[in-house]
Amino acid sequence: MQIFDFKISEVSYNQPKLCSNTTWNPNGTTLANISIVGSGSYALYIDNHNTIYTVNPQKNHILIWKNGNINPSTVLYSNLSSPLSIFVTSNGDIYVGDNSSIKHISYSNSSRLIMQVSSLYMGLFIDITNSIYCSIDQKHQVFKKWLGDNASVVATGARNGSAGSAYNQLYNPNGIFVDTNFNLYIADWRNNRIQLFRLGQSNGITVAGNTSLKPTIILKGPSNVILDGNKYLFITDSFNHRIIGSDEYGFRCIVGCTGSEGSNSNQLSIPRSIAFDSVGNLYVIEFGNNRIQKFLLTSSCCKYIVKSKHIHFISQKISNIYSVYLSITASSHIKMR
């Protein structure tokens, strides 16, 4: 019997603690356009040092921005063929879903095969025990594999590889997210829903989409899902050309809220992946516009609390002044009599 030595790692991605009324500037700025990311890019990742990673699927390059650089500071050429997803661990290891294989990429431009199947890897995630999860589009499954072992298992989805909309099925799964309690969130693309599979459960719970218990949002081709530090969901609603987030009452539009697809600074076209930096700015990579947009955080919980205190303080001051005014007015009337 083999004994696995699971070690807990810190998360490598950013989870700013946002609140239900946090807002972002509706007008984004372009970090990279088609001349840098190429056409048809899906992948985006930002680590907790605010290093930005993406891939150029035309040139089969990995692009890395460090220290707030305007242009990529590092370009890796690692014998890729069709990179679609990317994840970076806390120690800087880069993993790429490259066509039908997952590869570990080194900064010396060498690559090592991790696993391979006969379908595209659309989503990639590594949890705090160094288990890698990958969504396999045409097999309608999510596979799981501990990086210290060669064996892989079906984490969820159809065991026979058939698509479906039952609670234990998926239909072209895309982006995935695993929280520190090992709850698995899946952007179930063709079923237009976000599925939550709790640890040890084979049946999922629809937490977003028109088949959820409390449907407050209609999704159309959700391709990515992430959680912030307060467990709010953020979803790339690809064919509604917007990013939505959960709040106390359901869901709301975050950016791309014009109601139409476009290339203006306040519009999106088939957004595919999203990521936060450490302060809560939101980055979006668009398949349709072939660009990465940055949307600045404009309000946060702390600002809201301070603002609320200021409003209460000012209101109290006004109330006190008005009371004094009434007192003076009443006194004047008495004297006049």
C-alpha cells in the first residue's frame, strides 16, 4: 500500500476580500492587444506577487509580466502546440493545458509531460495539496491527479464520457476553481450553469444559472469561475459578453454591462478568463477582442464603511445644527410676543 505525503501549500492566486457592493471602473484599459496575445487566447493567471501569465496560442508562447511592466518581461518557448489553460503554483511552477496534454514548463524553456488524454484541457487548477484538476471538454469530465503520483481519477462528470445535464453530469466543462475546503466549482459551459461539487459528493449543486435553486441570473456559455476572499463568486459569462458577481441578493453585472458586445473600453466580446491582482483590480482576457483589459477597483468594503461613518457623522451634525436652529427660532418667537 502506497502512502502519500500530502503537504499543504499556500494559495498562489489573489483572493481580495470584497463585499457585495464593491464596484469597478466600467471603462477598462488595455494591457495587451492582438499583437501581443495573438488571436483566440483563453488563458489568464495572476499570482500573489501580481505577476501576470497568459499564452499566445498562435506563436505557442507563454507571456509573463513582472513588476507592473507594460510589456511582457519574459517569453517562454516550450515546445507547445495549442496552449489553452495555465496555472502557476506558489513556488513558481508553471503548468499548461496544451491541446490534449498537461505540461510542466520551466524557465529554461524545457517541458515535462504530466498527463495526456484524447481531448482538450479547457480548465486547470492545483489545490493546496498539489492535486491537479483539469476539465476535459469533449469527455465532459474533470480529472484529478496528485502531482506526486502517476494515477489519475475522474473527480466528477460522466463516468462513461457522455454529456448530460443531471446533477452528476457535465456538458463541455471549462474553467474550474477549488477552494481551501476542496469544494470544486465548475463552469459547465454548454449547460449554462455553475456547478458546485462538495468534497466527497458525486452530485453537484447548481449555484448559478437558470436551474439553480434561486435563479437570479441567466448564463450563456460560462467559461470561468473564481472566488474572492469572502466567498463571492465571479463568473465569465462569455456569450452575454459580461462579468457577473454574486452578492447578498443573487448576482449583479460587474463589467461589460452595456447589454451589447463590442470593443469600446466599457464593452467585452466573448470574455474567457478573469483574475484579480492583490488590491482587487479585475483583469479580463477576451476571445473576441483578442486583448487583456484591466478594470480598476473604485470602491471596497473599507471605503464603504468609512464613507458610511462620515455620512452618519455629517447627518448628526446637521441634526444638531437644525435642533439649535429650532431652539433659536422658538426663542425669537417668544421674545417677539
